[in-house]
Amino acid sequence: MSRKDVLGFRVPRALSIMLFAYLVFLLVFGLMVALFLPQMTATFDRSLLPGFTASFVASFFEDFLFFGVLGVLSLYLAMRNPEDEEFTVRLKSVANGKAVNDRVGEYFVGACRELLAYNSDLKLVVTVKRMSESPRALELHVRFETTIRNMCKDVRYQPIKAQALVESDACVGDTWGSVSYLTVSGGEEDHEVVLGDPISIDKAGFRREIPYEVPEDGEVKYRLHYSIWSKLDEDIENLSNWFFTCVSRYTDRVSLEVSNELDQDVAVEIRYPKQPRGSDETDTKLVIKSESTKRPIPEIQLNPTDRVYMFFRVSD
């Protein structure tokens, strides 16, 4: 295991420990020399050569200074915490294959930068507001609120564009739905895209990009509130007839709450990725009584592009 110092040298941990051990040996030996210097001078100068002890002590302290500085420096470099290294150095120590050239290394660093942000939590609240008879459809009010966190304490999450996409599959009374709230807050600059008067959705849906950054070891709040119409009596085998929501990055905790404000019961089927992660999906079926709220599924995790599907039924 090795670390890289400011001069670009790599100091193996084993070598640094050996140097430090030698430094300790020199220190102990030096103390012994200092304590018994008179006796050594009298003995060695008489039995060997005059001035031998002075020459030996001078050489000893020369070695002590050299190996002392080298040992302490190498031990410090070897014991440094990897997180104290510069970001690109930390990553290049992972992508350390012999065939990794500068271009591949830069690609790897850039790809890792894009993964630095994740959704620490997502609160999804779906409320059945009312029902239309012609066409038969439910008005769904959706609150999508998430906290986007930066994993890294010393690297700002690069400027990105959050994409808000809302689509409705039915038009009731010349309206497909509306977006009532859309903000990104908590970074250096708050973005209040929709705050106040709702924006109507047309057949093409609503699309908006919001540029933002996530500070070092920081977070931003993304909030999207909208209403859409979801058709009833459609083929349940066709997933395009299901209401769904998805995420663009890993989401650690997803909580779902479903409310029914109708004067009759609503049956709902929910489909989401299997937990722990697998290729299968999990189905949950339940009935939500009139004027009631339920949390139909436990907290789950989602990977990028994962979807949570919901299919609603209302009895005649």
C-alpha cells in the first residue's frame, strides 16, 4: 500500500516503517552514547585511536539527522488518510492498471464526478382528488420532493440540469393538468421556476431544465408538485396505461403515501423493483377507503431509471 507525496514519490508503507524503526534505534543508541560518553572516550581513545570517539559521535549524529528526517517524512506520507489526497489522485489510485493512459484516466474521473450526487430521500405523495365521468379518469395530485446530496466533502458536484418532466394521458375540460410548484433550493442560488400561478400542461406535457450545483458535502432540495389526469378502465397488461414516476440517480430511501379524497373507495396496484435488488418486480394491491391515507409499501431504494408504477380502479 502506498501514498503519493507532494514531490510525486511513492513511499511503500513497509519501507517507511523500517526507516522509522531505524530512527528509534538511533535515538535509543544516541541516548546511551550521551550517558556513557566519558567512559567511551577514555576506553576507545586509549585502546583504538586518539579521537575515535569524537569521530564516531559526529558520524552518528549525521546519520541520526539524515535518517530521522527521512524516516519521519516517509512515515507521515505512508500514514496519510486517502481522503486527504486530491480528488483525481484518489481516483487514479483505483484505476491503476498498466493499460490506463491519461485519456482513460480523465474519462474515469469525469464518470465518477457524475456519480457524486445521490438522492438521500424521496417523498412521493399521490392524492386522488376527483373523478371525471367523460372521459372516465382520475385527477391525481402528485408531490415529488427529494434531497440531493453530494457524497464528496472537497469536490463540488458539477453544474447539471435537473429535468422536470410531467405528462398526462387524458384531457378533461380542455385541460391535461398543471404544474403548481417547481423549485431547487439549498445551493448557492435558489431556482423558483414555478411558484404561485400554476402552469397548464398540454398534450405534449411539461418539460423544464434547471441548472444547479451541489456544494461540497452539501445538499439541495428538489420539489415538484403537479396534477394530471389518469384514465380509468384501461388494459392493465399494458404498462403505458399505468401512472409512474422515476428517478435519475440512485435514491437511498423512497417513501410513498397515497390519499383518497373521493367519496368512494379506490383500488390501487403498485409495482416497484424487488428489494433487495433483483430483476423481478414486487406487486402490492390494496383498497384505499374514502377520505383516507395509506403508506402502501415500505421504504425502498431505487437505481437510476427505476420506476414506481401505480394502476387505479374505481367501481361503478
